Amino acid sequence: VGNMFQGGTSTAFCFGQTASGKTFTLFGAEGGQSIHESLVGAGAESEAARGGVYLLAAYDIFQTAEALKASDPGSKYTVALSMYEIKGQRLYDLMNDREEITALEDGNGVLQLVGLTQHGCMNLGAFLELGNIGRTARSTAATGANETSSRSHCTMLIRIYKEDALLGKLSLIDLAGS
């Protein structure tokens, strides 16, 4: 998270066999299908820890943004969230009714996800609501090892903007086990 606010890009991958705890590590209990309503007040850090890496990161992002705004009242930081799924050879925007998106390389050789929506989050509550939309749209199916096993790769892409310029990015990636 600190790297994001210094202009960097970071990625966290969770990989392993089916039922090894990848989705739990990133999204918490029940694969992130349900989360705690609020992280305000006492015990916020312990509540964040129960929600997985994404919630710990989000908590730190909003805390850092608030601290930076307080030290420089004229500054404006915006958090934006995107989520997409790779299933088979197709990509789907999980926060836009599973619309299919396309991966293309631009003139500079940088991969661009054409059609991927980005949603601004003014606070942690809005981030959690948007994250729920994406996580519940993800493909799951029962397996012998897990009742609601992830059947796709999923990326949660969090961007930080200072004023209107991209400052940094964090990708949280949950790879399918099989």
C-alpha cells in the first residue's frame, strides 16, 4: 500500500491447489460473499483482518489517504476499483454485469483491458459495496474439495489518483486452483 502512494505498482498473487485457501486469504470467510457492514470505531483493524488481504489493504489505503489529506488540505486523493475474471479464454468485467472485455496491447506495448469499468470509491463503505458486487458476480461451482470453489482467475485492481493523475496501483489476484 505504501508503494502505491509513492507512485508504484504492486501485485499480490494467491495460488495453489483447489481448497488451499487462496480466496479465503484474499477475501475472507465464505469467499468474500459476505462482509462486515462497517469498520468504524473500536476494533476496526481486527474486523479488517477477518475480511482478508483486500480488506486490510483497503483499510490502509483509506487511512493513508485521509492522513495525507489532513497534512495537505488542498490535496485530493481518489480510490478507484475494477474487478475482472478470466475464465477459459475470455475476460469479464465483474462490476459491469459480466460484460466481456478485451485484452489488447497498445502502441507502447502495454496491455490495455478494453471495456473494463473503473468505479470511484469515496470511502471504505463504498469500496466494500463495490467489492461485493464484483465478488458475487464471480464464477463458482461445487467440487469434491469445496462447496463454492472459484472456477476462474479473479483480479481486483485498485488505483489511487492524486488530483486527476494516476498515482499508483495494487492488483490482488486470486488464481483458480485447477
